Amino acid sequence: MQLISSPASPFVRKVRAVLRETGLVDAVEELVVATSALKTAPEAAAANPLGKIPALIRNDGPALYDSRVITRFLDARAGGKLYPEARIWEVLTLEATADGIAEAAVLMIYEKRLRPEAQQSPEWIEGQWAKVTRALDALDARWMSHLHGPVDMGHIAVACALGYLDFRHGGRDWRSGREALADWYDKIKDRPSLADTAPVDP
């Protein structure tokens, strides 16, 4: 199999972390591409008609895309430990929350990088950050008991989202007022699957 990827993407990082959590690293070749919302890499477009990464090219079926589809596929292939049925709805909701944080944070970067300065909207950027802060507050207030439980896909997704905030929005200090979440993240970020996939610019 082949993973269409970029080392800066929080969504790709989720997949790369799952490959390490499930022991499937050697089963997937990573193909790093340069792609953006305005200039889609041909490899990404060929694997995913939406042109988004990650995409997983399989040997025995059509390519899979959307990080949540790929991570669940890989986990099922490895035995299904990251999506435990006993708490599946909590895991999926936590993963969706983390992906929402990452999406809003990526859109903030796109606004700055892909639009001429005169066309950028500070109000729109702050609207995206408001989504991030509401989600962070919810994690800190309502999800810490889950996050302190056995590691599942919710943990991996949240850690990848918070890592992206440090990577691209470090000046906004997401930790302030969220000590429980910050303390949790500062411990889990050293987990080998996460330490090995820390985001970097291509």
C-alpha cells in the first residue's frame, strides 16, 4: 500500500501514528507530495477526487481517503484495538472534535498563506479560532476522564490536533486556563508513535 502524505498535515500525522500503533509501518510506503487548496498535487488528485491528503492506495481495492476512514481501516486490519466497541461512540465523537480543531487551525493558515493580504479577513480567522477554543474548553471540561483511560483513536487524534496548534499557532497559547488538558498532552506527546511523527515543514 502507499500513503499520499505531507509531514506537516495533522490529518496525515494521525495515519502515520496509527501505522506505528498497529505495527503496520512496513506495509505502507509513504509518498510525500507538495499540495495545497490552490495547487493540488497530481498524486493526491489521482487517489482522491477531492484532492485532499491523506489518501491510502491499496493493492486490492480503490484508494481510501479521509483520515478517519484510513485510520479505521488500518486498525481493523491490525485487530481493532484503537476503536473499542465498548466505547465506540465516545471514541468517534472525540476524534471528530479533534479533527474539527485541526481543520479550523489549517484554514487559518490557508487564509494567511493563500490569499493576498488585502483580501484576508481577520474576522474570519478569529471565527475559526473561536471554534478551536470552544472545542479545547470542551475537552478540558468534559473529556479528561476518557483521555486518562486506555489509549484509543480519540487520544491519538486529540494529540495530533494539539501538536498542530503548537506547530502553527504556538503564539496563541492554547494551554492557558486548560491545565488538565495541557498536562495530559505534555505526557502523551512523548509516546513513540507521536514523538516519531511530530509535524515538520516539507
